[in-house]
Amino acid sequence: ARVAAAIESGTLAESDLDRACSRVIELARRVHAERDARGDDTPVDVAAHHELAYHELARRTAAAGTVLLTNDGLLPLPVTGRIALIGAFADHPRYQGSGSSLVNPTRCDTTLDALRARVGDAAEVVYAPGYDPVTGTTTPALIAQARQAAADADAVIAMVGLPGAHESEGFDRTTLRLPADLDGLVEVVVAANPRSAVVLNNGGSVEIGWADKPAALVEAYLGGQAGGSALVDVLVGDAEPGGRLAESFPVTMAELPAHENFPGTPTQVQYRETFNVGYRFYDTHDVAPRFCFGHGLSYTTFEHTDLTVTGENTDRTVSVTVTNTGDRPGSDVVQVYVHDVISMLPRPDQELKGFAKVHLEPGESRRAEIGLGRRAFAVFDVGSAAWRVEAGQFEIRVGTSSRDVRLTATIDIECDDALAPVPSARGPVATDAEFEVLLGHPIPTARPLMPFHEDSAIDDLREVVVGRLLRAVLVKSTQRSLDLGDDPGTRAMLDAVLGHMPLRAVVANSGGKLSFDALDKLLRVLNLMGGRSR
């Protein structure tokens, strides 16, 4: 009815409606065509498609993505004596995300089972859960058990991280810290036995004030269905910790530029940090992170020599010789960062523009080559709304992380591209005056939650007593229609998604049970009662 009224009044052109409908129809046709071509309706017999081989691939992939953050020589762990495995994630693995990333594994390895199978009779494995894997909370009895297990062991593996309900799509984390009980558990375990390796299972960067206390620190992230076996492979040295950080870990959340303006108000967030996100912030403003972008240790050592940059203008090839100087096979990730020596536009100090992973036997050397094209030197020009290259000198930096640059070379780029000057902030966070210049207009006033309207979120209804009751009814009725399973992360995600849903979407998903006219009447009542019931 509203679409028909809009066409009748002229606020919506019929040609625009036809174009929108055509896109939906075309998408539906493409989906059906691809489904028919793949035969998606035919059941897939996973076992017949080499399930074991796929599982082994998942195992190798998880090991290759495991990041060794610190190591004083404890790892790889000798398979002897008594090994204490502490942490409920060892037996109840946090191996994948929640929400739309939640899938059904064909099998799921646990670190506890994998470690026992790997050591056999060569060592004794003592397990202490330490905490509840769902909530991340502990008890004095669990702490006492973990302390004793650590004290009696020759070496300790402690597994901590973020429970599923602490991170998911659909909602933001309110802190970068682990649950307080898990921080406390690590402190207890490390005090009881300095020969402790702490393993992190989490989906994003975390704030860990105790990072320098364990003998080794491993970031295993969410390793998938074979993550438990892959972790054991890395810990005992059957596999190389081949991962490198694709993000920076802060010392404290308060040091991050976004911290000043996030989460803002319920209806407005101001992105005043511009490009100062991740390593672009740390490197540009010379702030030391806990662990830098690209970081990751190995069980061997590497030397980088003979840097050359060949080619002409913006078509370049960076080459460097990498030598395994240790006594174990290993992999190194050669990272190429580009620095514009003098730029008329605001840019980060350096930007990653290419990388190459090199696998080497002890004593072996190999040339690593990384190609750089025009985009590697370009910056987005607001005036032309295109990526353009500013002529001048560029420094090519080769290293093993954004903070560990081993070799550099300077090249000259000739280009006739014209770039429009743009304003910038002096520091990592724009002031009010700078932000208004960047926006090109005054900072908008955040919209108040009341009066309610069709774009108000379901959570906004909590502003009034009657609205809180209505929200509870809407959420409960929606949850009844969905199969949430027993995953707490999925439940938390769905609750957040429903809370952010605009009221007009409730009408669209009501199956005709609620009309826009009825919603308008309801909003008028809520707004009239709002002043009295808040």
C-alpha cells in the first residue's frame, strides 16, 4: 500500500521500482541456475568424499595459522615427565564462531584427547578444567585444583580465551580483556610453575596484562574442528607455528584512538580516528603495541639479505634472500611495507602491500619475490574519487612484522596524476573543529531515542515501561519461532540482532499479522505514554 501511494504521489518513480524488482528477479534466477548446475539438491556423502583427508587438511591449516607470540625456549615441549593441561577449553573446545559462522563439524578434536594420544606412555597428562567453558567463571575449588596440578607438573599448558557469548557477530565487545577469572587463573598457574605455556582461544585481539609472565604464549584463535590436534602438533614440535598476526594487540584498550568515541550514543558513533586503526595508528604515531601486526615467532631463525627492487615506475618486483639459520625446518613470512617519503595527502607512515611465505629446510636459502603494482603506491583522491599516485620517492621496507623491518630501499616514482588537497587531523583523533572540517559540515546532533518512529530499534522501546513489556513479547515470540540450539554465543547474537531491528522490520516479518497502520497507532500511544512512564 505504501509503495502504491508513493508512486501515486510521485515520490517514487515507477521505473525505479521496476529496476529494483528486476534486480531481485535476476538474483533469484542466478541462484537457481547455479544450484541446478552444482546439483545442490543431491545429498553429499561426506565419508565418500574423503572426510579423513579433509580433516587432515583442516589440521594442517590450523597449525599453519597458529601464532607463537612469546617463547623463552619452553616450546617445543619435550614429551616427558608430567604435563599439566589446565583449562576447560582443552576438553570443551572453543573452535569456531557463533551466528552465521556456526557450522556442524564432521568431527571435533579436543586438545586433551590429542595430547594423551600423542604422548602415550612417554609422559603423564594431568587435566584440571580450571573454569566453566560457557561462562568463563571459576570457583575456589577449581582454582585450588589447577594450582596443585601446575605445581606438581614438569610443564604446564594453560588454555584460556573468550567464551562464545563474549564475542559474536551482531554485537560489539564491551572490553578487550578476558573474563577476570581467567586472568586470575593464569596468574595462579604461572606463579605455581614458571614453566607454563599459555594458549589463547579467541576470535580477535585481547588485552593481556600478564603477557610477559608465562614461559610461552600461543595465539591459537578458533582453530576449527581439527584445532585440538593441530595445537598439540605445534606445542610438541610436530608442526611449525606458521601463523602471523593479522591485527595488533594493544597494551590497554584506552590507548586506541577509537576508545575516545566508541560506542558513542545509541544513535550515533563518530569515527574521528580516520585511518588510525591497527598498525597504521601504532606505526604512524610511534606507539608500542603489546604485539604488533605481522608478528609471529618460529622454532628456527631466519636471515634476510640482498634486497633488490627491479622494474620501472609503478610496476616493481621486490626480491630478498631468506636463509634458515636454525636447525629445524620452518616457514618465514616476508612482508613488504611501502612508505611515501613526502606526501601532500594524509597517509599512514607505512602500509603493507605484499607478502610471501617461504618454507625452508635448515641451512636452505631461497629468493622471495613480491610484486608491487600501481595500487601499491596509490592513495584515494577525493577530488576524482579514484586511486591516484603522487610522484616522488617511496621507501620499500622489508621485514617480519610492521615493527621488525630488516631491509630498506628507496625508489623514485614518476606520475602525472593530480591530487586534490584534503584536510587532516594533527593527532590520532580529530578535535571538534578538525572533525567538522573533515565532515564538511557541523557535527550532527545525535537523534534522541524519543519520540519513537518506524526506524526506532526494538531495544529503544526500553525507554518506557510499556515499551519494555512490548520488547519482551516481541523478542520471546521471535525466539520461539527459531531453533537456537544450545550455543550461548548464538543466543547472545540473536538477542542483539533482534534488539537492533527497526520496528518497520517487525511489520515486514510479521506475515501480515501487523500492519504499518497498526504500528503507527501503537507508536502514537507509546509516545503519549512515554513522558509519564519513563
